Amino acid sequence: MSSVVFGSANSHVGYVGENGALYYTRVDAEGEGIRPVINLKSNVEITSGDGTTSNPYVIMTN
């Protein structure tokens, strides 16, 4: 979740586009913003949910 580029007054975050290429955008860019990320260990399994607000993921460790 670290910034990938620092400008004179802006911070930029990276993301992977639909074509698989790496891009970056300003943290405060309209429509882009910050997208939180969590990293899970390999023994974690999603047991239900689709990641929406009304049906969040439920995870369990194996």
C-alpha cells in the first residue's frame, strides 16, 4: 500500500490495469483514490460472500 511515486506535492499509488500493465495515479485523483489492500496467508480460504457491503467475504484458516 506504499506510494509508488512522489511528485512535488502529490503522492501516486500503483495499480494493475485490465491489460495487466502497471499504472499509477494521484492519490486524490477524482474517481481513482485509494483502494485498501490486505494480504492473507496461503492457508486462508474464502468460505462465502462476494466482497460487497451487503455480502462481505467470510474467511477461515485451514
